[in-house]
Amino acid sequence: MTAAPTCLSCGAPLTRTLVDLGMQPLANSYVPLGETAPEPRYPLHARVCDACLLVQVDRVVPPEHIFSDYAYFSSFSESWLAHARAYVAMAIARFGLGPKSQVVEIASNDGYLLQYMVAAGVPSLGVEPAANVAETARAKGVPTEVAFFGLETARRLVREGHAADLVIAKNVLAHVPDINDFTAGIAALLKPGGVHTVEFPHLLNLIEHTQFDTIYHEHFSYLSLLAVIAVFARQGLRVFDVEEIPTHGGSLRVFACLQDAPHARTAAVDRVLDKERAAGLDRPEGYAGFEAKVRAVRAGFLDFLAAEKAAGRTVAAYGAAAKGNTFLNYCGVGPDQVAFVVDRNPVKQNTLLPGSRIPVLAPEAIEARRPMSVVILPWNLKAEITAQLAVVRSWGGRFVTAIPRLEID
Ligand SMILES: [Zn+2]
């Protein structure tokens, strides 16, 4: 018998299941056309820590398999760029950033955000683990180091003169395998009065809107404000403000500083904590019943696909992203049910989705093949995608989202 897994942050044994999504391939491992050998599959099992309430997936994937062939470029989403631009304007105004400041972004991707900071004349440094992605950022004029971030990297950056007034981590905290080392690195990198902002999909939305497709192997933890406060406190960071923002179906932007820094705690912190308590997130038994809701989503989608097939209507999908892969593989769907998926990212075109082996094509395939239903896999971008693909209406086609329940319009 294998020992029970232990909590990523506090080390307590993990005995409570949130949802078991079965054996799944890595969600970002796109398959070359013509490849027939099956890809490795690993258990995708989300649990809740009874001691500190951190929701997390079992760490079962060898780390060297996780970040290779990283095919994600942030700049392919227009709404994400607008979000980045607005963030930079907010941060410059609120924290008085200027030519003498230092900003560091962790997992800075292709410079999609720091390009606006650089344009405003604020010294900025990106830290990005993927060399090919970092190169794209440098080509845009964003200084970028290729490194994994943690305490060791943070200490080196401080020695090299990059102690920071602002450390930005958007949508990365949930992805780090060692959340304690990462958070200790943030604390080490901050100047005494410096500010850390971190964004992550809010666990409250995952639970309340059955967003189980945001669970995948590379996404180690699923964060509530109350769990983040505990993780941060263990490393000497204090949360002083929080905003609820719409990205990824509902995220939190948390503002933190060193324990003794002079940033006053706002009422927003208690407001969000009250919501979490009202939803039962402050006690282990509050997480019961989620798995049954997930099974109901799968049943609804499979009924829809069966009806479309019976009527001889082609179903396609939009958006070759991690969340779509978790969803399709949990539902056990293949190319006989969803004929193809389109994506604007040329890196993903002419590959097969991991697991489901559904072909990924350029968006032009929609007009060429005129499917009667287009399933929008990144449901959080529904408005943007429906507008881009308005032509689908011209042949009577419809848009479908499956989460939190099947909707056809
Ligand atoms: Zn724990």
C-alpha cells in the first residue's frame, strides 16, 4: 500500500477527495499528426487538505515531463492583452512607479504585460522558464531571464540589484510545484515597502460553477483567499487587499507585502473571506457534493453529442487549451463526436489534442466545413469568440458551452 499523499504547503496527510477525474494525459502535450502511439496518462485527482484547506492535485507526473514543449503564448488573446494594459496603468498610479522603480514579473511569458511597463519607462525584468517564449519577449524590448523562480533565484536577483518595488505573478502561483519555496522567493525579492500582486482563478468559482475543467496536472493548487493567507503567512507575507476580477471565469488579485510593511488592510479582504465562509470553504465538509455535480455536467454533454450524431449534424469546437482537454478526456470524447477543434495559435494547428486525438485546425476550417454546432471550450472567452465567429450564424449554426451546464444559443 502506498502512503497517503501529503499537502503541498503544510505537509498534513491528504485524505479527502474533491473530485477524481481519472487517468488523463498531460493537458498541454499536443500530439503530432500521424502519431499513433498512446501518450502517458496519469491520475488526475484533486483533494482538499483537512488541516489548511489547500485544494491540490496529486503530484504524480515526473517534473521533467511538465514544462517541456511549452506551447502557450499569452499574446494570442486580445482580452488578455487588454487586461494586462489596464493592470499596468493601475499599478503605476497606485504604487507611484517611475524610472527609479524596479518591477519583476514571474512567468512573464512573451512580455505581453511588461511591454506596457517598459513603454511607460519603468525598469522591468521578466523571469520566464521557457527559453523560446523568453526570446519572443526580448525581441519586444522586454529584458527577460530564463529561470524557474524560487528562493534561490530570488536571492540571486537581489544580489544583481533587482530587489523589487513590485513583484507580479499572474496566473502562476497555482502552477508552481513547490508553493512554499516560490512564496519564500517573493518575500526575499521584495524591498521593505514593496508590493506583491498575484492572480489566480478563485476556488469559490470552481466550486460554485462546477469549473472542473480548470483542473489539470500542471495546475497543482486551487486557491481560496483563506488558503493563500495561510500559505503566505508561513513565509512572512501579509495580505492587505484583494480584488475580484473576471479573468478565467472569476479570479482574485491579491495584494501582499512583508509583515511589517506600511500597507493598511482594506475591507475587501474580509468581504471575500465572508463569501468563502458562506460557501463552506472554511471547513473540510464544505467541499462535499462537488464530484456529483461534475458527473452531471458530463452526462449533459454526452446526451447533447449523441443527439447531434443521431441527427447527422457536425460538431466542432473552438479553443485548444488545457481546460478543454481535461473536459474532453473526462467525458471520453473523440473525433467521431467532435470532428475538429480550431485555434488561432499556429503552434497548435495541425496537431492532435492529447488523449481525445481530435485534430486542431486553423479557424478558417469553420467556414470551410460549416459545422452546425461549435462548442466553445474556453467558456470564459465566450463573448469574444462568439463575436469572432459570427459567420457560424449564417448557415444556422449554434454556439454551445457545457459548463456549468449545457447551453445552446
Ligand atoms: Zn495543508
